[in-house]
Amino acid sequence: MQTRKKCVAMLLAGGQGSRLYSLTKKRAKPAVPFGGKYRIIDFPLSNCINSGIDTVGVLTQYEPLELNAYIGNGAPWDLDVMNGGAYILPPYVRGKTGEWYAGTANAVYQNIQFINRFNPEHILILSGDHIYKMDYEKMLHFHEKNQADATIAVIEVPMEEASRFGIMNTDESGRITEFEEKPANPKSNKASMGIYIFKWKKIKQYLIDDEADPDSEKDFGKNVIPRMLANNENMYAYSFDGYWRDVGTIQSLWEANMELIDGNTALNLESDSFKVYTRNYSNPPHYIAKGASVSKSIIADGCMIEGEVVNSIIHSGVRVCAGAKVHNSIIMDGTTIGKGAVVEKSIIDEECHINDKARIGGPGEITVIGDSVVVEKGATVKEGMMVDPDHLVEASKEDKLCQKTSLESFAQEAKASS
């Protein structure tokens, strides 16, 4: 018999992350590396343990292998406790057939049995693809103080950008009176962060009812929350004023990394009181060779820097060879930048080999190189291009290989497939 939990977290980590293109061809979006040392999912997991929430269900679906292996038993985040912990919850077979998660609400519905094991008073719904530090205990206290059936975290965005978000309109007490999904003429700038706390007994019935509705899209934002509002449930908006970034696009991922270098972010990864934990494998210290040049950059452990690195984030085990130049870029684990190679304003995924005198990117649009790509000696990948995982970029055929892998082409293909 499990001890009753005050709050259980359900972390939605099964998204494909299609707008990250090559970076999520072989991994789920929450497993994408960030900041030289972390993965995106480190942030909500760390927030949970820093907030006193020790039971987290991680709902996986798309390309889950790397994410599952990374989380393991949850030990790096102190989530390996006896009565609780981190639980990987993929879709599973029911009777003779299996059923993919059809939406955010359906994903939680499929795991009602898991939640019932802990008989919680409340459940916390989280997204696995945002960069932020947040004390959920403060939000839970606000939720209980107002005797709310649902509490939704909101962040104020510029009024001119509010039409891009789900907007919560409230009265003077903070009680939600209306929810507008991407309104053309927003009445407020309180944007939903996709972070919810619900009374478990209340939301469980809504999930059951939503599952029975053949016209529902099985989504919290589109279906469950509007239905709760229509039924005049007690719902409040919890205002968050800290650093928060949705890193669901190449541009936003690159910008969030660059903000770490600028040092003007409120994220404060150096804080001892609210740490961001990670599965940090043991590597030797990084090495800066004689004649190398490093300025305004983050260099992770296990790196060997023999060339020039400027305004860049270099993840673990990267080698930048003599004469190579890396500017305004993100280089992920285990990649080698060969002698005399030039990399500018690019995101290069794990285990790539950029051979000698190759040229990647330029000062304009962001260039992306997928996992384990080999760029041959002297080859060029022009700015704004994208190379899929495991491709070979030959010196004599770079234009032919890359002309169909631009961001625009990927967007067109995604639109056509949907």
C-alpha cells in the first residue's frame, strides 16, 4: 500500500519537436542538449525535486530510447526514493491492441491507474520542453489557499505578441473568467505556460468524460480547461515572473543558449539554493592548448580546444583542432572540428566530424548539422542549410546534398505530411 502523496507530477515528454527538424530526427525534444552540460528535461525534473515533489511520471512516446536511458531510475535528480521516484510511462497495450497518446489529456487519462497508486490530493501537469527554474511548491500553496479546482501558471508577454499564446483573462482576485486560444484581439497578456495543478478527484472525472467525447481532441488547452470554465469551476491564474523560454524552434533554442553566454539571463545556473541537476558523466577537465583562443564562451568538461572559439557553447568531449574557428555556435557532445575548419552561427549535433578546411554556416540564418554527420575535407554547408542525421557531405557535392535540406524545405515537407 502506497503512502498518500500530496502532489504527483506528470511530465509530458513524448512530443516529436518537429520544428527542431534534424535535432529531433533521432530523439525526443526533451532529450535535446542545452547549455553545454544539460538536456532540456533536466529543468522540469530539477524543479520537481527542488519543490519537494518526489513522484514524477514521465510520459514518453516519440523516439523514447535516448530519453529513457538518460532518465534511468532518476538518481541524478534525487528521484530514486523508495515511495516515489521517476517513472517512465510509455503508451502500452490494452487487451489486443495498443494506443498512442492522442493528446495531452489522453496521455494523463491512460495513466489514471498509475496516479491512483499514490492517491494524491493534487496533480501537477508539466511540459518537458521549456527552459526555466520554478518553485512549484509556491504555486501549490497558492492553489490550496484559493481552494482552486485548477491553477494555471501564466507569464506576462508583450501585448503585441499575446495573440501567439493561449491567454487567460482574470478578475481582480486572479480567478480565471475566460480562456482564449491565440486571440486576434487579446484582452490581456497573461499567457499560459502549460503548467497546471488540478485537484485529482476533480480532474479525474473530467478526463474520463473527455475520453468519452468522440469530438474531443483530448487536449487540456483545447478541451478540458474550456469545459471546466464552462462549468464554472474554481480556477485561478498563478503569475510567474522568472526566466522562461519555450525552445521549440531552432531560433529560440539558439537564442536561449546565447543568453547563457551574455550573462544577462535570470536563469542563474550557478545558484546553490535551486540547482539544476543533470546526468553528468565523468569526463576529464577541459584543456585549452597553447596558441588556442577562447573568449565569451562556455566550455564543458572533456573538451580539447586548440583553435579559436568565440561566443559559443561547447558541450562535453568536443575537439576544436588547430587553426579551426568556431564563432556564435553550439557544438554538442563528441563532435570534432578539424584543422582549419570554420563554423559560424551553427548548431552541430552530437558525434559529428567536420573535417579539415570545411566551412559551415555564415553570419545570417542559423545552420544545423544533424547527429553523426560527416562533412568531408574542404566541403561547404551554406548558411541557413540543414543536414539530416548520418548524412555524408562530400566536398564536390555539397550544394546538391544541401539544397533540399533548408529550413524552408523542411517546413514545406512537414506541412505536406500533416
